[in-house]
Amino acid sequence: MTRLEPLKHVDAGVLNVAYHEAGPEQGPPVLLMHGFPYDIHAYAEVAPRLAAHGCRVIVPYLRGYGDTRFLSAATPRSGEQAALGADLLALLDALAIARVVLAGYDWGGRAACVVAALWPERCAGLLTFNGYNIQDIARAMRPISPVNEHRLWYQYYFHSERGRAGLAADRRALCRLLWHLWSPSWAFDDATFERTAVAFDNPDFVDVVIHSYRHRFGLVAGDPALADIERRLAAQPAITVPTISFDGSDDGVRSPAPAGHDAARFTGPRSHRVVKGVGHNMPQEVPHVFADAVLELVKSL
């Protein structure tokens, strides 16, 4: 089974980031950002396709995943959206990438949206799954429909110490369950899951995950060093860069939404698409569709 190897490492902000790189160094740069509970192998088939088309492809492990590590024991193990965006910006700086096409989903899509919204000069184009992926924490306690509340059971589970203990005790079983629930039509095998599951053995995985799902509901404080970024995100800034957004028809986390649902948050060129038969892990379920969309953005540069 294909692994994204070898890995490179670079100090970026508060992290030593582990990442895979493919394609020509002088090619148009593309960063592919994974989500929870996944890893860089969500892009195991996307990255080679993009590299074959001349792109410089970078696929980093997020904080708390794989071989990425915090540089200091004193840094809060935050999973808040500002942390994910700051990590991505720091990685661009560390790699001396001035402008890039960003593509991601779930946590990785949130990081991409944060950078696209707050630092648009660094983002040449954005591919985002589930549309505008910046959290509106001030309104997080407003209830949604019972059907959709049911889908978020894992988030409420993580709000409790029982949930933290459950994740720590059997992270593989819990995350595998989420894969099944979120992508019900995706027939992944044991080897595919295990290739990713080793990334959850990161010593900071549980702390980062639990903080993420508590912070987004305003239940815990964020990292004070990131307060200004969170303040800016609270204004729900518009995304002005060229964007392709996707939803999956079988997504077990969020049902497809029409483009008009968050149209006010995209003030630049945007194409919104629904992919039939696809759950929450789009790049791994339909890598050719994901890669082709990235190439659309690259070719428009």
C-alpha cells in the first residue's frame, strides 16, 4: 500500500512539522491539509496526480498527528481554529512560499479557510470541503435540528471527561467508527485504516482533539498567544480568493448545502459542487475529482 514517504521536517512557529513533498521544487505550490480523524494519507492518490502535472505538493501532519511535534512543553496543546491557521501560515513562512493553492477538509479545510480569509495575499486559490469552514463560536450554543445534533454526538462526548478517557483508551476503535459513520458508502479495508491510525499515536493527539471540540463551543479558553487571530475570526471574515467548494451527498457529518447557504462569506469567484456517493473524506474517496479541482485552481493562476 502506498505511503507518502519520505517525510521532511521543518521548524515552523511552535511546531516541528513533518510533511511529505512531491513534484518539482519550482512548480506551482499546493498545500493539502488533512482533517480529524485522518492523516496525510487522505492524499495518497491526490498528491502523485498533482505532482505529475508539475505542482510542488506539500502534505503536512497537523499538530497532534503523526511525526509533527511541539517545540516546547510549555506551548498549550490547543486545537482551536486560530492554532490551525497560525500553524499553516508559519509553515508557508518556514518554506518560503509566498503564495499557494490551499486545499483541505475538516480541520485542514478550516486551516485553509482561516489563511484564505485573514491573509488572502498568501492564497492563490482555495478548495474547501463543506464550504465556509470558520467556526462562529459566539453562536455555537444555538441548537440545530435534532437530526443534525445527533450527528455531532462525538463532539458532545468529547466535552466530558468520560469522552477524553474513551478517546485515550481506544482511539483506533473510536476513530474507525467515525470513518464508517461519516463515509457510509466508502468501503475502506483494514490496511487503509491502519496506515492512517498510526498517526493517532502522537503523544499530543488526545489533548489537541479534546481542546478542539471544547473550544469551538466556548467551553475552554484558547491559547492567549492566538487571541488576536480568534478575535478576527469572530467577525466571520469573507473569503475573497478564487474558491471551489464541495459537499458530499453521503457526508455523515453535514448534509449538502446549496451555494446560497454561505454565499455571503465568499465575495470572490466561487464554484460550489455536490459530489454524489461521497462521504466526509473526499480526497481519499474520489481522489481524481479532488485533484482535478485543485488543478482547475492552479491553471487559473
